[in-house]
Amino acid sequence: MVLDQITDAPDILLEFLEYHSTVRGHSDKTVMGYYLDLKILFRFLKRRRHLVDPATPFNEIDITDIDIDFIKTIRIEELYRYQSFSPESLNSSVGLSPASRCRRTSSVKSFFNYLTNKRHLLEKNVCQELDMPKRQASLPKYLEESECERLLAACEGTYALRDYCMLMLFMSCGLRVSELVSLNTTDIYEDHLRVLGKGNKERVIYFAEGCREALDDYLSVRNGDELPKGEENALFISRDHRRISVRGVQKMLDKKLKIAGLDSSRYSPHKLRHTAATLMLKNGVDTRSLQEVLGHSNLNTTQIYTHLDNAALHEAAMANPIGRKKKADIEEN
């Protein structure tokens, strides 16, 4: 358990992390993210308030003495300064990306909400007025349909059927890579998958005949006889007869992208998830349904794909010759 690895956090932070791990069911990665963000906050505040020797390396500042009395003294202007603070910037001009500032602010807001609304230790939530940093919207990269076909056609060799099946599930079902590698043979049904997503939330994803064919072809050659105890049902198997890892999937994808003549530096398993989402939206799937397919807890996360749809609609409008005609052009004729 990730909490067992944390030995330098104050009790109040450990309680917050345990709440997210056990009550909210958040992943170890999410819990660790909260821990790292808040650890930097406490160290930043102790240094800023001259509560430690200036010669103490930032990563060695002790925070185990942080308690609710200290937290009650935190001011909103300190939190705004913390939004863009980076330990690396102490010795260089390195700054945080907009995405990192947003994630850090989200961690702080979650912590103060917990102390205010769940533990009732704060009468006033200083983060209530804390604005999220502006984040430049960027459209997710995705493969066009013809590029998807090139990628699938690049599957060759001993593991061709396995790789083809994995790519089909990515690009048609919109799985996260962690969801793909954790699939078991018992999660496959006639026309749908049972997927365990973020926060241990289970969802059902339906697939079309192309996926069914890819699964059947792969299952006909899958050999799970040599799998370790407890992993006998792993769907996708690596070369060393274990459940395939996230890194193994990434290496497979890099190889297939190069064979297909696509830039492997631009695409990752997550970009294939974007591809599935984008193709679904462009072909008539509504945002609410897409939210369910992708396993997003918040509709705002899904709505980034509507920008892609809007871009396509804009392009279609610009292509209409009537829409480009001005009144003067018509009067001349």
C-alpha cells in the first residue's frame, strides 16, 4: 500500500491521504500526487516564514511538526505564491507548467475542503477564494481513421494477433493503458468488456464485431499454461510469460508506429484512447455517453473532445461555398 511508503508526513496529512485511499478509493498514483504537492507546500511555507535554517536543503526540511494550528495561519497570498513555486527554481529559472500549477492548486483545495467539510477543523476555508491558474486549452492528439488502419496493418510476427487485439481495444473502446493490462479472460463477454477503472470503479464497455474477431483470433493462440500463480487469467501475456506491463505496451506501440511510418514521439497508449474518443464523437456519440465509455467522473473532463467536434464543424462551415459569398459578390452577379 502506498501509505506504508510515506514516513515523513505529519499526522494531519496522513489522515487526509488515508481518506482518499480508503474512503474515496483513489489510486495509489493519485494519493501519491496529493502527498508530493502538499509536502512541497509545507516546506515552501516553512522556508518562506524563516522557520528553518536557510542552509537546509529544501528536500530535507522537516514537516512532521505541521499541525492544524499551523494550517490555520496559512494566507491566500501564500497559496498564490506557492502555485508557481518550484524547488528547482531556487537554483535556476525553471518554472512550473500550467498543468502542474492546476494540479497543485487542486491538491491544496482538496486538502482544505477535507479539513473544513469532513473534519470540521477549520471555520473558514481559505481556498474558497483561491482561483485556479489559467490553463491554455490544447486539443488532444489523435490518429485519423486511415492512420489507425496503417497502425493495425503494422502488426506482424510472433505476437501479431496479440498486438492487433490490444490496438483494436485501445482505438475502439477507449481503454486506459492500466485498464488494458489488468484485463482478465474472465472480463470478456460476448459483446462487452468488464473494466476496472480509476478509483476501483467498474464499468461495462461494448465492442463491435471487429473487436470480437480480434479477441477470438488472439484467444485461439493465447497460452496461459506457464503464467505465475494468481495470474492464470491475465488476458495479455508478455514474452516472458507474465501479464504484460504498461512499459511493455508502450514498447509494442512504439515499434508498430515506426513500422506504420507514424511519428512514435507524438503518440502514446493514452493518445490511442484520445483517438477512440474523438472518432466516437465525430460519428455521432453524445458527450454523456462518451463520459460513460471513458469512465470520466466529471463531464468537464470529457468535454475537451467537444472542441474537436467544434473544429470539425467549423471546417465544414468554411468549406461551404455559399457561406463564403459576400453580399457584394452576389449583387455583382
